[in-house]
Amino acid sequence: MESAIIMFVFLSVVVGGYLLPSIIACFRHHPNGAAIFVLNAFAGWSFGGWLIALVWAVIHFRADSA
């Protein structure tokens, strides 16, 4: 039973870390959030794709003033 809990926590941390750029984009209401998610989902397995998605998610964007 204890090993199942440890495995659940471990997998939650791994999946959360993998999807971190998408989570950040979602919470920031990034206008390109869907594109960041697609990049993260399909290229996030490589460190370069994950890093590009992370930078894109945290980069400052200007909200429309209209």
C-alpha cells in the first residue's frame, strides 16, 4: 500500500514537471496557450522542446489595450 502511494506521488511530480510550461501558460492566460500545450505535448520529451515551451510560457506578453 505504501509503495502505491509513493508511486502515485512520484508520477504526479513527473507529469506535473513535464506539463509545467502548459500549466504556467494556463494560469497566466497566455494568448498562445494552446500552441504552448501542443509544443509541450509533442516536443516536450526532449529537453530543448520543453525549455522552449517553458520560455514561451513565461515570456512577458502585452495584453491588447482595446
